[in-house]
Amino acid sequence: MRSSLVLPALALLAGCSSATPPRTLPVTAHGVIGVEAAQLQPGFWTGLAARRDQVMLTAEAIAAQNRTLLDQDRSVTDLERLPAVLTGEQVRAWVTGLSRAPGRTLFDERGDSLGADRVAELLASVQPEALPAQQPLRFALITRRADLRTFPTRLRVFSSRGDTDIDRFQETALFPGTPAVIVHASRDGEWWFVVSPTYTAWVEKRFVAEGTREQVLGYVRQTPFVVVTGATVRTVYTPEAPAVSEVQLDMGTRVPLVADWPPGRHVNGQHPYTSRVIALPVRTPEGGLALVPALLPRTADVSEGYLALTPRLLLEQSFKFLGERYGWGHSYNARDCSGFVSDVYRTFGMMLPRNTGDQAATPVLRRTAFTQADTREQRLAVVRGLQPGDLIFIPGHEMMVIGQLGDEPYIIHDTHGPSYLAPNGEIVSLALNGVAVTPLTPLAGNPQVTWVDRITAIQRIRP
């Protein structure tokens, strides 16, 4: 799952009960428990971090970890290792594994239920029967931030009437320059089913430029490059080249620099000396791939090369998203809990699986798993030994540790909820609906089960 939804109250897990209640913290004037204004600045937490400028993983160690991820984690795909020709069975498994009839009633934005006829239309749009016995591999680059969808449709659907925030057909998003493999087309010809390194789903054809294997893989390897270190940056506006005008690049996006651009030669009608010249993929009228020069202002929050993975920089990067609206599956031009974590770590060159459950289970990090037999104290003992950047997982949600105040762990997370246990024993809903800083121990789903009780795994970002 991608979400940080507060799930329905769970029965108290066997082994989770404890004589020690969750800690009571003061509720400040803004209504969020245990958080003062100073704690909303990254400097507050970097000041508490031990060895804040020590490199946690070297660039070589991160590259080795990425290789291990591609070797061992089935939730990601190494495009370079795919065979030149795919079988129809493999493609059909991808397509029908995602685009299945919903197992529950869903509702559209008007509140109308998605009846059998509309579901049948969606299933027909997938046309798995049109798949050939063999499918040659077709490489492409994404040209604009693009949604990946469960079905080839912009139709938004929801779990209940009146709740139009979490679109159940939204899977995730891909960013400019992301490599992908095209394996199937929708019945109307307007969507492609693509396999990217971290996700497989439907994307609108207008955001995809098809090129050769050499063009696509060469683009993602090209050096020198810049990586976006701001929450988002945009290329310079240019009427001469609309395809590369004001293109949004999200945190962690890597784009190659055009290092040999001739001095004094204009880029799309503008002198480049106040900007960086980058190469962006563009879809030609025929659907092919062209690489076009564009300008990033020198003021844009980018780094030439990946950042060094230190506690200080990790905290600073995560706080650049503070206050951004929660967006399930990267909707609302934003991100969700696992998307937030992935985008932060991409600025250091670290690849992670896309979804929460896969990040919690990936074998490439230092994982600690918990069972129903583990008590709240056992979970807390591990949590209180964590360092900034380590990840805590409960069903459907993940959080990044930013530090400890006394014996209270604090986290930053992209959350649709949460709720906390008030001193009078009542559950108070915060509905933060964005990237927020909170303490961990007061968070609860009901008076008996706290989020600490529900921790399923911890992943440490350390050698």
C-alpha cells in the first residue's frame, strides 16, 4: 500500500498489551500534540544529531546497494536485463495482475457507484486478448511528470460516497527522464502499459517518447548530471520551445548537463550564462524521442551530482517537503508516505521500492521485524535506538525518524491522518493531510492500540 490512512480500529494484538501507557505530551496552541514551532525547522534536529556530517553510506556503497536491490528485490525491475522479446504470457500477467475487476463497490466523483457495465468497459479497454504471442521490447523516456493508473482512464474512483480524496485508480507517478519499456496499448490507443524500474501500470501516451535501447539507457547513464534537491524546480519559460518550457522536475530527478554547449550560443532564445544547460526528452509528433536543450536557472535548488548521505543533509532534504499536501499515489502534484521517502533518498542516488510494504520488506536495508509476540516495550527499545533517516513501518504507512527528545522519538511523515490518545483517554483526529512532524508514542488508532503496538518492521539506513 502507498497510503498513510488511519485504518479502522484493530483488535488489540496478542502480545502488544503493556502496563506502560503511551506518553502524554502537551497539546500546543496549533492543536498538534508535542510539537513546538522550533521543531518545524531542520536545524533544530540537526543540532541534536550525533556525527551530523559523517557520511552514512558512501557513493560506492549506495551503488552496490542499488545493484543488490535490482538483483534480489522482485518489486523492482532491471530494464537492462529484460529479454529482447517478451512472451505474451509475461505481458498478460503484468496487465491482468494490475487491471482486475475491483473487489468492492467504488464510487465516482458524483457519488454514483461503479456498476457492472462500467467495470466491463474498463476491463475491455485493457484488451488482453490483443496481446501477441511475442512482444519485442520497446524502450522509452517519460517527458513530463505523468500519473500511472490502474486502468487506462482518468476516471477517479473512491471507497465511499463523499470521500473524494483517495483515488483508488491512482498508482503512482513517473518523472521526466524516467526510463520505461512499452509492452501494451489500450483499446482507444491513447494509453500505454509500461514497465519502469519501480512500477508497472498505465500511462498516457502523450507523456512517453519512444527511442532505441541505446538512446534511453544512454540518457539515464549520461554524465555530468544534476539532481534536483528542491521539492520541485522548473525549467525557464520559453515560447520558442514549448515542450521544454516550465517543465516541473521533482526532488531526486536526475537530468544530464550539456557540458559542451558553446559559450555565448543562445538556448531557445536566451543567453545561457545565468543558467545550466540540460537535456530533456521530448516526444516528437510521430511519438519518437528527441533530446532538446533547456535551461535551469542558476538559482534552482539542484546539485551537480548526488548529495553525500549525511544526517544533516538527510534532515534538510526531508524538511523541504514540510507542509506539502498529502497525495495518494503521487496525486495532487504531491506524494504519499512511501513516495516522500523515495524522493528524499533519490537525491543521494539511493533507489528504493515504490510502495510501503515493499520498502518494509526489502532485503537490502538493515531490517528488524516484529510479530504479535513482541511487546510495546520491546518495540520502543528498538525505536529509541534509531538514528535520523531510519524508517518505521505500520500496516499501510511509514515514517522517517528525525531524532529523540528525551525518550520521545520524533518522526517526519506524509500522512493522511493521524489520531492521538488524549490524556482523558479519548482518540483525537488530527487530519494533518500533509508532510508533518509529530512525536511517535501518542499516535493511536484506538484507546487500546497505539501506532507503536502496530509497528511491523524497522529499516535502518546504515552499513
